[in-house]
Amino acid sequence: MPLELSNGISFSRNFAFMNIIVVSATEMEVELAKVHIKDSSSIAFHITGVGMLAAAVSLTKLALTNKPDLIIQVGIAGCFDTSIELGKVVLVKEEVLGDTGVEENGEWKDLFHTKFIAPDEAPFSNGRLVNQHLSNYNNLQLPAVTALTVNEITTRTERIAQLKALYNPTIESMEGAALHYVGNDLNIPYLQIRGLSNYIGERDKSKWLIKQAVENANKVLIETVLGIKL
């Protein structure tokens, strides 16, 4: 049930009286949500820009300046698993860095394989950026998946096979790991909502469902925060 606050804003009970920042890489990815969720003293929207670097800097500045109780990242993602229907929405339980390392003789080695970083060196856990707060905010009981973040969208068949063999990811984005890294490092709860727009390696954009993926991810955000199902 939504809870009506004194300022006239209704929230799902889990999110009442919280300082929430909703972030996305682009304006397009939150347009629908902004129609229903208004900027206020309780919730604000912010565009981080595309890619890990822009997102990490933007999120760090937001975290230190605004001191949010919760950061929610909303966006689209590519999917490695072709058995999952495009347009579906998932939450991310853990992130892996997909292009930070070295490729030698056709073999991909990340920072942990090269021993530049220990697998459990903070904010990592066994080489992954795990969302320890996910169960507190998954009101809709959506599937929670492993995600991989890259700065260069994966297109090569050989590279796709490498990543699947090493990490067994379900989805890929360009900003997710930045959210998990900043959230874990600064101890700020966060939630990553992704609509599945395309299958990894498919470059025929006519087969992508970007509009549907964005709409569905926004509907999940609205229902999660406000308790309203569109």
C-alpha cells in the first residue's frame, strides 16, 4: 500500500521518508518515470552520462553531496541468455568488470586473474561487486541476475564466448559496475533495474526492443517506489 506523506507524495512503505536518487545514463531511460515521480525533497533524478567513467564520477559526486539513503539506477541492457524474452525486467545482484584486464593469446585475464587485485579486496567479494542490500528493496520479487559491465559493447562471437565461460553473466551494460562499486565503497544502499533490449552480439537494431525495455523498466521503478502498477 502506498503511504501518503505530509508533502502530498505517496511512496511504497519500504521507501517512505527516504532520500532517494534515481539515476540513468540517458534522459530517454527515465522519461516515463518522471511523469509519475516528481522531483522533490525526497526523490531526485540525475543523468550520469554513458559509460563507467562518467557514471562513477557522477555517482561519487552525488553520494558525497546529497548523502542519499538509496540510489536506484534504471536503464536498458543487452542479454546473453536468448531463452529470456526481450522486454523483461531484472534486478542485478552482482556485477563483474568485463573489459578491465588483458587479452593474451586469445585468453582473457581480468584484474584478479593477473593478481593485480585480490578477489576479496574491498569493495569486491570473490571478484564481484555484490549488492548486499538487494533483498531489502526487491518488493516485486523480480529475477536477480549477474551482470557484466563494459566500456565497449560486446559484439565478437569469440569475446562473447570468453565472457560467458569466465563469468556466466545474464546481462551487459555500460554503467552498472560503477553503481555497485560506489555503493559498496561508500556503504550506500542501491538498486539496479534493467530492461532487456537486445541479445548480445545482435547488431540488427530492427530486432531490438529498446522502447519496450525502457517502458517496462520505468513501470517497475514506479511500482517499486510508489506502489502504483501502470
